[in-house]
Amino acid sequence: MTHPFHPLRGREFDVLDERRAWGTHWLYCSEADGRLFCLPSSWTDRAEVDPFVVVSAGRALVRVEELLRLTELLPRR
């Protein structure tokens, strides 16, 4: 399982290796055609449960900081 908004959502992959780099836990995977790729474990069901998610109990999918960052990325009218 991947992040709810990621294009790979709902797909399953074989995990070949797991490593920590730059403060992030990475999963190294392969696709059916043999191509290799990596993604943060936080985008998958292998990640530890985020304390924010536990405390919010499903009431919020994103943090305020993430919403503020999103407003910076959206075009202004």
C-alpha cells in the first residue's frame, strides 16, 4: 500500500532491500518488468504508525504545515 495520493497507490511490489539514507528509511523494489526503483517507507504500509495519525483518529489526512506548503505550490489568481 502506498501513500493515498501517490500514482502507485494500491499496487504491490517485491522489496529487495531496505536502507536508511538522509534520515529517511527507503525501500528498494522491483516492478514486474524488472525495473528497479525506491520509495520512502512512509509511503507504504511498512512504515511505523505516525503519532499524528493516531491522535487525529482519522479526522485529518494532512497536517497544517503540509496544507500551507501546498498553498505555496498552487498558482495565484
